[in-house]
Amino acid sequence: MKNALKRGLFVFIAVLLVPVFTLAADPGLMAKGKAIYEQECQSCHLESGKGAGSIPDIRGLSARALAESKCGKVNKKPKEEVEALSAYLVSLK
Ligand code: HEC
């Protein structure tokens, strides 16, 4: 009985963790973010994401940092687009 409980808990935790890891490196999400970036961000933040002059480097920013930023181009976007953009920005070196 105790073992069955442990196994159940293990499966439960595993099921919870799977989406967390797949989301972290979802190629579809990254591709979507790249497409949005190229159309709506690249003109200012440059292809590299490094920016220049008064345009900040936005590589590696989390979805939360994007949503809370002052940049009107990103902080009003729907959550899924912000997450896609973040997945792409995290991939930039
Ligand atoms: C018209 C030019 C322009 C475009 C297009 C643009 N940005 Fe910006 N962005 C700026 C400028 C200028 C700043 C710095 C001043 C500010 O925070 O408003 C900035 C700041 C930011 C910041 C804050 C960075 C920090 O470290 O505080 C983030 C994040 C950001 N932009 C993301 C984006 C994303 C994502 C897109 C595309 C959806 C985008 N921006 C499109 C001009 C632009």
C-alpha cells in the first residue's frame, strides 16, 4: 500500500514536470517567436537582439521581463506571443 502510494506520487510529479521541460525548449514556440521578432522587433533591436545606442540588448529575457518592460511593442502583447518571443530571445547568443 505504501509503495503504491509512492509510485502514484512519483507518476504525479513526473506528469507535472514534463510540460515544464518541453516548454523550455519547444522548437515550435521558438519558431513562432522568431517570426514575430523578425516582423516587429528586429527593426529596432537588430537581428542580433543586442540593440545599439538607446536600444537595449534584449537577449535572454524571460517572458515576465518582456511583459513588465516599458517597451510598448511587447508589453501589450498576449501571453502566448510574449512566451514565444522569450523562447526565441533565450536562444540568441
Ligand atoms: C520602434 C523601435 C522599437 C521596436 C519596433 C521594438 N522596440 Fe523594444 N525598445 C525600444 C526602445 C527605444 C527601448 C528602450 C526604451 C524603453 O524601454 O522604452 C526598448 C526597450 C525594450 C525592452 C526593455 C529592455 C530592458 O532591459 O529594459 C524590451 C524587453 C523590449 N524593448 C522588447 C521588444 C520586443 C520583444 C519587441 C518586438 C515585439 C520590441 N521591443 C520592438 C524600441 C523598440
